[in-house]
Amino acid sequence: MTDILKNKKVLRFGIIGTGSIAGLHIRAMEEIDDVEVVALCSSSEDRAKAAEEKYGIRTYSDMETMLEKEEPDAVILSTASGNHLDPCLLAAEKGIHVLSEKPLEVTVERAEKMIEACRRQNVKLGCIFQSRFNPDFARLKKAVDENKLGDLLLGNAYIKWYRPPEYYSSSPWRGTLTGDGGAALINQGIHTIDLLQYVMGPVKSVYGKVQTRVHKIEGEDVGAAIVEFENDAHGVIEGGTALYPGYPERLEIFGSKGSVIMEGGKIVAWNVADEKGASEISDSSPGSGASDPMAIDFSLHQYQIQDFADSIREDRDPLVTGKEGLKALALIRAIYESSEKGEKIALGRKL
């Protein structure tokens, strides 16, 4: 199939799930010349009908029927997080590439099954972490990779967001252990946590505590953790969806020769020894979901979907593979385990 797709002018995508994030993917793909959304799929006939009327795209209530009739080259999974495994397995079995929304799944074990199925069927598996495509973050990552900050000492991720009660009550899966895998960290916080571990490197151990203080949900709405990285650096993670009114997410990276701080997706402080930093401070932002989950720009999703399409044509790994997507999930699951057991959890080579 890969040889055929190399010369295909337009790659055909199906989207599994018709919630709000599906609309964002649709808008992103409208800006990409060489991909098209040919079909949507919802597990509910009523939601399928509503989505078809809203987007003007043929919509199915059965994924297997959609795959057989539309023959997409790839699918994007935008269902509840705990419903990623089965559609991934079905698509992989049919030789269809898979781009999954974050997290890959709600447990490491389920995510590993996705990775193995796609490896076995020789199809691409990517995970949506669009913040890695943020130009400001790319500058930070490049500075760290070029050792401009020196030895890494401390890395912090703060996701002090707010969601009103109706955010959870309006959805049957948000904040549930089976559908969401948890809440504030695995859903909202995972993007900044991913950036933290991507910059700081593999995690050695974590000690965390999560609580449900405000919302009537199974998952946490407040959480904190102390992280030890394999390079002997340390870090702190703080997150929540009960922190009114919600503040832009913040990533802080400190090294022996300087520091960089990002807030709301843009660099707000650049202090590197012997280097002028004013030009590195950004005056634009991709938006923050601090108090509104849809208050984000779809341009970063556009970059990632374009990369995924290019990876299919060029027969290479996408920039964010399934294995890369697993890392933040494994760290968050370790925080949950630490909170439950009341002890430090060693990750070692799990990441």
C-alpha cells in the first residue's frame, strides 16, 4: 500500500468520533491541499446524522462499514480516550494508518496493544501532541539540544486550568476512569507534561498525589508530582481543572547556563548566559485552553496532520510516533500509581 500512496495526489482520511475536537481536525485539514476528509463515524446514529448535517461530510454509525465503503488511507481517532484501542485494531487490520488523539489510550497496556498492532500490520501510528509543533517550543528544544542552557537542573510544568461543572456533567465519559483514564492530568495536563519530558529526557522516578476536590467526577481535579529525570535533573508537575478562573499553562526549563519560560504557548522569558534574548520573546500565541477547551488555534494540528500525511508518502516515522505518545501517558499513570500507593514509583526504562 505504501508504494501506491507515495504517488497519490490526495490522501483520504476518515475521522472516528464527531465531538468538538473532530471539528477542529476538519478545519485544520481544510487548509491542507493534499488531504481530504471523506467520512466521519459516530457510535450513535443520532450524532452521526447531526454531524453529517453540520459538516456536510458523509457520516456512518458503524466504523467497519465506513472503512469498507470509503476505503480511507488513514483515520484520525477523536473518540473518548478509552475508546481508541478497538478502532485502532480494526484500522490496522485493514492496512489503514492511524493518527490518534492524546492520550493514546487510558492505560499503558492498552496503548502498547495499539503500538504492537500497527507495527505488526506495517501501518503508521501517530499521537496528537500538536504543541511539539509550536515554533516557540521548537526554539526552546533546539536550545536545549545544542546545550545552550548547559546541564539541565530543573523542569516544571504547571497546568492550572479551570473547567465548570457542566463540562463534566454534559459528557458521559469526561472525568471517568474508563472513558478518560482520570481527568486533569491525563486529559488537560498531558500536553505540557509531554513537552516537559520531551525536553528534560527520560524519567527515572516520580512521587505524586492526586485529589478530587471540587468536581463530582471519578478522576482528579487537582494533582502534583515531584519528578526525577535520568540525567539527575528534577522537576515539578502541578495541574488541575478546579483552579478558578484558569491560568495559561507554563513550562519552565532551567539549566546551568540559562533558563527559558513558556506561558500560554509562547516564550515569555529567555535568559541564556552571553546571549541577548529579547528577540526570542514571542508576541504571538497559539492560544490556551486554560478556561475554554476550544480556545486554541488549529494551525498546530494542521502542521501535525501534514507531517503524518508526509510520513505516509515518504514511508518514514511521523514526528510523534505511537511510542513517543506513550511516554507522557506512562508518566501520568505512574503519578496515579504513586498517589494510590503513597510511594515513589520508579519508571526506569519503561519510558
